[in-house]
Amino acid sequence: MTSQLSAQTFPGTFLIKPDEENNLERTSVALVFQVRAIDKRRLKNKIGKLNTKQLSELRKNMDMLLH
């Protein structure tokens, strides 16, 4: 994720606006093309979650990148 909105020009990204569910402080760009595996023990505190529409967009972008 980045708050540099110019990153939207890359394929495999999508815009996420702050809301009560995701707890973002500012509009951000998900850099789906930078997906990588990490051990879940590295994830300490959950700060928020994507809504259904955002999660669907994330999955769509991942499918396009992985196929």
C-alpha cells in the first residue's frame, strides 16, 4: 500500500478511500503486483479490513496478475 496516488498508473493497483472499516488515515493505492507471502506471526495488530467491494477488486486484480 502507498499513499502516493500516482502509483495508480501501474497495472495491478486499485484505490482505497478511508472509511470506518479500513481505518486508513488517507486515500491509498493497493499495490497488488507487489504481493508476497509472509508468516502470519509477523502480523501484530489488525488496523482494519476491506469491505466486500474492495475485497472483490483485490481478488480480481490478483487473478489477473497470477494467470
